[in-house]
Amino acid sequence: NPGKGQLFFLEMAKRIVSSYPHCHFLLVGDPYPGYENLEVQMKHFINEHRLENHVTNLGFREDIGSILKTTDIFVLPSILPDSFPTVILEAMAAACPVIATQSGGASEMVLEGETGYLIPIYDLDRAVSALISLILDQELRVKFGNSGRDRVLKEFSLESFRENIENHLWQLLRKN
């Protein structure tokens, strides 16, 4: 879905590899039916900007946990609101620091400067700056990653959900 910001992500990659050629970027997922042209656009961008050695499109995968374990930084560059992007929670559970656009549910999941960075949609300068700060600082990556994992377990676990629902229902019963 083009709302996920794949071309914005590739713009980030282009900027980063010009100064940090050791970096490698992964794209994961196939286009939804009707959006196959997006994959063509992505391939064209990668070829046009000579990013073939810096960007890999893995396509559809079922081993997301394994992929996240080998990932240093997770980026969700959505350009349209996404009410509850669960992939952010998956990344945080895998102790990946997160960079996400301020669109929809990402703003509720990512704690700015604690579990990652929230960037304005299409703000390439802020996105690149956030990436560079994490690329250059392994301790910060580990700190954000651990904080993210702790946050997922505390705030977004099944147990937490159960407690929140239970508390909400008790509040409703007390009112009636």
C-alpha cells in the first residue's frame, strides 16, 4: 500500500548511503492487489539511484521475527494515517529502536526519545537525522530497543489488554 511510504523510505536510504555506504536497507512485504505498480516504482528508484547494493526487497515473508532479530533499526515511514500499526509493536518486542512518522497509532506506541523517534510525514531531514543518530550510537540503539521491549510487555501485552478491559467494565458498572 503506497500509504506505508516506501518511496519516502528509499529517499532516506539514498541520503544515508551517500555518507554511510556500509548501511543496508530492507523492505519487507508484497504490494496489495491493485498496487503492483508501486513495486515497479520502487525497482526503478533503486536502479536509478544505484542503490542495488544497499537496498534489498525481501517481498512477502512469514519469518518477521527472525528478520527483526537481525535488524538494527526499524523504520515505518507511513505517509497516510495507520490506526494501529502492529508491526511497530513487533519491532519493539524484538528490541529494535523505532523511527516512525507521526501518523495514527505510531504516535501512541513510540515514546519520542525513549523507544525511538517520531518524525513528521515527508520530513526527510528529520528522518535522516534520526537514522544517523541511531546508526552512530550503538548504546542508544540498545537503550531504545530495551525500552521498547519493556513498553510492549507492560502496555500492549495480552495481560495488559485484559486488565484495561476489566477496569473499563468495572468503571461502567459503577456508573450504573
